[in-house]
Amino acid sequence: MKKNDLFIVKVKSAHEGQVFLALDEKQEIIIAKKFLPAGLQENEELIVEFYTQKQYQDRKKNIGEAILKEILGK
């Protein structure tokens, strides 16, 4: 599903530790429940983002720096 340039999937069902996510009418992803937010319910929508390992590390660093600046009042 696409809404406002976001990659959104809908929770179809969950069975035996696996969650079935609908991308559209014909495609779905099966993923282990442990990788998803706790308390997820059927028909809820998830926003999916993809990062390279470097992008992920840079993002964590930038968030940490922003929080530190906020705490220190800079």
C-alpha cells in the first residue's frame, strides 16, 4: 500500500509466532513476530523503512547527538 510516499503494510493475521503482512492484494510478507511492535493487532498498519547498515548507524548517531544537545541546551 502507498499513502503519501510511505511504504505501508497491513497485518493480516498471526499464527505460531509468524505474522502475515499484506503489501497489496497479491503480495504478502511473512515475518517472525519478535521483529514487530508488541501488541500488534490484525488490520493495523505498519510503516516500513529500509536502511543500509551505514544509514542505520548514522541515523542512530544523529538522534543521539540531537538528544544530547537538547539535554545540554545547545
